[in-house]
Amino acid sequence: MSRSIVRQSKFRHVFGQAVKADQGYDDIRVSKVTWDSSFCAVNPKFMAVIVESSGGGAFLVLPLSKMGRVDKNYPLVVGHSGPVLDIDWCPHNDNILASCSEDTTSMVWQIPDHTPSRPISEPIVVLEGHSKRVGIIKWHPTARNILLTAGSDNLIIVWNVGTGEPLITMDDHPDLIYNVSWNYNGSLFCTTCKDRRLRVCDPRKSEVVAERLAPHEGIRPMRAIFTKEGNIFTTGFTRMSQRELGLWDPTNFEEPIALLELDTSNGVLLPFYDPDTNIVYLSGKGDSSIRYFEITEEPPYVHYISTFSSKEPQRGMGFMPKRGVDVSKCEIARLYKLHERKCEPIMMTVPRKSDLFQDDLYPDTAGPDPALEPEEWMVGRDADPILVSMRDGYVPPKSRELKVAKKNVLDTRPATRRSMSAVDGSSLPPQLLEKLVEEIQNLKATVLSQEKRICDLENKLSKYTNGTV
């Protein structure tokens, strides 16, 4: 890793800095599940962390402004019957979060802007299609309501969350899938698998369009992400268990564009990529450092920039979309480092003397509006993300409700309980049937009115606590 040649780059002096102690989030019981996911997801409004919980799986969702010690009774998002393994915020709606779990289901949640008064237990939609635990969940970068899940049944399913139905199922992987990454416009995704193959898949054709056996010779888990230019950045291990980075051209997998040995450690390197700056941040589970590299078109293609080090090892990491960084401080990235009992934001900053907006650091970035509808994407259309300017910073919009247009949610799921199961409905007298139906409708109306009343009261409470009334 030679650093003797001085290279011209505006990111050569990027430095990481942890926020002050009172700007972190304390008393968070981070999950102890042995699964190589990041356990944390952030967006310009919220931070979500998978936490320890008894009797199923849960995660904590905090507004970014709610810093300091977290009340031990703070309402969690509960609904999974097994540990939650992965979470991902929707790129097109800052109040929508998807989760997947060991209970074989994935769920999509609407998170209210105000602090809920009780645990959130009702997802907008439950996605059931896997037969084993679901460990990976990824939103499509440009199409509305398209969500990908991958499970230990070796299946990849692409869903339309707006209808709650699976659109595509792929069974090309013979073993456990380690990770999935969409490309910049969502036309392809790449995967790494326990069979040591790196694959590039076209979901709409349901086929693998390119693959490479053992991009890293070691047998330990690999990670792969698409860069903005369409190359694939990988992390893995050598035969001697040294950690290694690779950059590959998927149109020619024979030789790597770059291959770089790092160090000897057991932790799987999780890559977080910023397409605006072409910088990738590497966080190893159990490491106490974050390394970052710039990917360019000149040799050696993957340039080491620097390392942020701290005393405590990380349990997981969240990566803020560019919309959420502070442009007034020349912040180009923010990572959320999970410790055993807290979450610590780390700001990556380019030192500049001027307080003015720095055009060269902030090209237009992916905004919150989808470029495609699900039907357009399914028939083969592709579109890059719709970009927004960062000149005046980004202000998250108010909560927008996700509409789920199922034919009938209950029709697609087996009934969990049957009223009067011992009695055959066809043998009931018509008067009794009418009476039962009427009673059910009355109860439903009562429940709906009570739920609306609770929602109104919560909104009113939120206004009082926020000082808007």
C-alpha cells in the first residue's frame, strides 16, 4: 500500500471525527445475533437499530434529534416472532422501513414522525414467500415499491410492496447468499454466495448474466457492491486468511482491475459506498477502525485515503444517504457506529476554509422521488435516480403514507383462526349467519373508530411535546 506518490484529489485529506458524547445515542441494547448484517440503518429523519428483545425480534427507531440516553421503556417496533436480521429504509419515503427475520417473513413498516406512545406492532404489509430465515433485504434504488429479499432457502424474491405480491423468484444460488447489491439504476444486482461465486443477475430475465468463481481465494464470507460506473468492488479473504479488496469489470471477469491485500483479521469487511464521491468506507465487525478508499479510473484504481480509529470495536454500522449530511460543515459522509450499548455518529469531513457551499464536493445527489413505477420497471424500462441539489441542504418532507393496494390482504394468507371451527358454515340457518356478519361489521367499525381516536390523541400529544401548540 504505497503512499509515496502525491496524488491530486480533493478527498485526499478527508478525516473522520466522532461527535461529542452528548450527541450520541446511549443505552441501546444492540442485538447479539451472529449474522453479518450492519444491524443499523439511517436516513435524514431516523436511525433504526436491531436490538435484543425477549419473545421475538424487535428494533428501535429514533428520530435523529433524540440524542442522549434512550429511555429503557422507549417503544420498539415489534412484530416478528424471531430475531430481526436486516433492516433497510426506503429511498423514496423516509418514513417507510423494511425488516426481515429468522421467522421467514419480511415486513414493511410506516414509522410516524411523532414518538409513538406504545410499541409499533402492525406492519403495513407482511411478505411471506421464503421457507427459511430471511437475512437480506434491499430496496430498489429507482423504482417505487420494489423490494428484494434473500433467504437461507437460497431464494431471491423481488416484491411489489404496493400490492404485497412477489414479482420475481430466482433460485440460481445452490448455497447461502452472503449479500446482494443493486447497481446504480437497478437494472442488475450482484450477489456473493457460500459456493465462493460472485454473480451478476438480471432479475427481469431471471438469469445470471455473468459469474466469477473465487474472486478471493479464501473460504470466508465475501461482500460485493456495484460502483456507479458499473464495476464491482469486493471484499474477501486470501488463502492465508488475509483480508483483501478487489475491483472487477463484470463484462470481463478473467482478471481483476485491482486486487489489494489489507491485514490479517477475522472480521468480514462491510463496504459502504458513496456514488457521488466514489469513496468506499470499510467497516469490519469487531474492528475499531474505518478505512476509506477512493475508486478512480487511473492506476492503481483503488486509492487508500486514510483510517479513522477509535478505542472500542464496532458491532455494526449505519451509513447516511448523502441527503442527510451537513453541507455547511463540508461533511461528505456520516457513519453510525454501534457499540455494545450505544450508537456513535462519525462525521467524514473535507477541510475547507470557506463557509460557502462547495460545488465540487456536492454534485447533485439521488433525491427521494422514484424515477419509475413498478409496472414500468417490470416491462424493461431503466432510469437513473432523480437528482436533487444540495446547495441549500436537504429538508425531509412530512410523513407520506404508503398505500398497499392488495385485492384483500386476508385472501392471500391462511387464516390464523376460525370462528366456530366445529360448525360448518353451510349448515347454519340464514338468520344466524346474518346476525354473525352484522356483529362482525359492528365490531370492526368500533375498532376502526377507536384506532382513529388513538391516532388523533397521539398527534395532539406530539404537537404539545414538540411545542407547536
